[in-house]
Amino acid sequence: MRLELVLGDITEQHVDAVVNAANSSLLGGSGVDGAIHRRGGPEILRACRALRAGAYPNGLPAGQAVATTAGLLPAGWVIHTVGPVYSEREDRSQVLRSCYRESLRVAAELGARSIAFPLISAGAYRWPVRNAIELALAELRSAPWPDAAGTARLVLWQPQTLALARDVLAATTGPEPGTA
Ligand code: AR6
């Protein structure tokens, strides 16, 4: 699987599936979640309400992932996942790792060949950015992916976050081939 780091807006990614950094309610919020619902239109919220009325009456637990239509977005699906809120007292990194793994699993089930992730938990949920990048890259590089030609893209919102992600990747693999 090819791993890409790009600067940009998750709502503008032309991939099979984009991942939403949602909350358990699945009913919207700020940051990535707000942007996805705003740009994707009401169809996504309708699909999320249907999930709450059906399989997830109590909401989506942190670390899990579920897909809906992408509405008006250029992507084919939105995969909603719920990151953990950062805690200094409790190590929740397995939950954060699970968000990436479960999203990839759902994407594979859908037959998606390309997927774009935001940096889950690194905004409103206050996860330290470098560690959020380290966990994201570790999962994206090790997760089983049925399609060897598939692409996983990590979309960074700020230039300094992209620079940090490139540093982290280079520190673990050597210079990154073919980055945008
Ligand atoms: N495209 C790509 N990245 C973005 C965008 C965008 N349009 N907007 C922000 N980021 P966050 P979380 C970056 O807060 O920490 C919501 O209210 C941002 O700079 O979206 O998992 C939900 O409903 C940061 O690096 O997600 C939840 O309640 C990263 O995306 C809660 O926030 C994640 O920031 C989830 O918080």
C-alpha cells in the first residue's frame, strides 16, 4: 500500500473514502466533522441519524468506525470514526490506533482502494500532534490492506503539521519517496 502525506482539506480529497474525526453522537461537530457535514450536505446527517436509529442507538464507541454516503463530497464514502480525548492520566493510544485500523477494515469491506485520513484526535480532542502522527503512521504502515496498489493518504491541515509528519516518516523509514 502506498502512503501519502499531503497538505489540504479532507473534504476536497478525490479518493474512494474519506475518514471523519467524529464524536460518538455521529450528529456533527466542529473541525473535520463540521467541514464534512457542511460540504457534504444533509445526506450524510440523514445517514448518520439512520445509524443512530438502527445499529448504534447509544452512538459509536471510540475506536470504532462506520461508513455512510459521502453526499456531495468528491469521495465515494465517509468513514466515521471516534478518536479518544487525550488524557495525561490514562494511555488511550490503543484506542487511537484502533481508529485507523478499523477505518481501514471498513474501507476494505467496501472495496475502497484509496482512503484519506485527517489527524484524528489532534484538534478538539487535544492529542499531542507529534504523537498523533507517530501513531497514525505506525498503523497505516503496518495495517493489512488487501490491495497492494491501494493508497492511504494522511491529510494535514497546517504546513507545520505536514513538515512534522515528513520528519516523523523520514526518521522511521529514510526519505519519503514521491511525496506531493
Ligand atoms: N481537513 C483536514 N484536517 C482538518 C480540517 C479539514 N477541513 N479541519 C481541521 N483539521 P478535529 P478531533 C485538522 O478537531 O481532535 C469535532 O467537534 C485539525 O487541525 O477535527 O478528533 C467532532 O465532532 C486537527 O489536526 O478532530 C468531535 O467532537 C485534526 O484535523 C471532535 O471535534 C483533527 O481535529 C473530534 O476532535
